[in-house]
Amino acid sequence: MRIALYKGKSWISKAIRWQTRMDYSHAAFVLADGSVIEAWQPCVRHVANLSIQHTPGTVVDLFAFCRPLSGEQEAMLAAWAVKQCGINYDYRSILRFVTRKASDGDRAKWFCSEMVSFGCEDVIGRALLHTEPWRIAPGHIAWSTELFHESTTTTQ
């Protein structure tokens, strides 16, 4: 299990990066087989690889857990992430980055970094940052002391 952080190139990605003043605009789980589970419009989805529906040439940094997950933890987190598939994307969270308004904590919808943060904390007990998951922008995940930068790739 890895966490992918994207340096998006679309206008929405650029707006998120500008507002958060960070390099990253998107976060996702990367499973052992290289497939990706991400909160992406219109809903959480499971796709074959990092490149699907992302602008070609997008830089993606891959982060691994400093303390490797046990087989059981990895299976639990992967199963939880798969169960999120089909849950609506939280469009209002994009606006939250602009308005800085608090989230209503609606678990019927996910924003990308919120889903990744919640899964790590609630499912495997590894808080990426010590704050509520809805407060975490994609770029904040890179600050976590639970993770280290493993590699960089580019979407095709």
C-alpha cells in the first residue's frame, strides 16, 4: 500500500495548489497490484493505474509508510478503500479550500485527501497528521511523519 500525491495540471488542480500554497492537488491509495482507489469526480473509484483520467505528464510522488504495514493492516486498509467505491465525490470540499469554511463531516461524500487520511487513522490507527481528516489538504499528507517519499513517476 502506497499513497500517491499528484501535482495536478488542470485548472481545478492549479486552483487547489494555489489556494493551499502547496505542491499537491490530489491524493489516492495505490494498492499492491498498482491499481488506484481515489475520490475523484463523480465518485470514489478503483482504476487500473495512476494515469487513468489524469492529464498526461502529471507528476506523481509515491509515499510509503515509515513503519511498514503488517499484512493484516494492508488487507484491512485495502478492503476499506474498496468499500468506499461508489461514494459520491465531495465537490463542496473544493470550495472549502477557497472559503476555509469547516466541513459538515458528511461521510456520505469524500474529498481525496480526507478519504486517505480517514482511512489511515480510522482503519489502521495511523494518524497521518493530528487533526480532523476534513482539514487535511493533499499537500499536508506529504508532511506526515508516518510516511516517506519513495519515488516519483509521471502519468502517461
